[in-house]
Amino acid sequence: MNKATLSLADLEVGQKALIAKIHTPDKDTLKKLIAMGLLPDTSITLIRKKPAYLFEIENSRFAVDGDLAKNIFVKLFS
């Protein structure tokens, strides 16, 4: 696996990656993201960027705004 870490917002549409970490000072937001399945080493696929960042984890799709997408860090598959 590539060691470079980038944000979900930096992925290209259709690109797959592994979640590395989530950075948010808001505990409620963090709890919601964990409930969505955003956990380290979980595979994530970016579906679209506008009007919101739509991503897929396993067979579920979720959307977040741009600010939050910039705080979800992923590692690309090599």
C-alpha cells in the first residue's frame, strides 16, 4: 500500500482507498462518522464530489460536506 495519506476530498471520482484516520474536534460528528462505518483500514470508494461528497463503504452510501471530506484521511491502494 502507498504510504501517502490524503483527504477524501482529494480522491478522484471512482477511486478506492483505505480510511487512515478522521480528524474532527466535534465528538458528536466523530460518533456519526463511526456509526457510518468510517473506521481505520476500511475500504471506501468516492462516488461523486458535487453537490456533496458521496462515498460508499461496503454496500452503503453516505454523503458529507466538503469541510468534513477534507478531514477524512485515506491511503490509496498501490
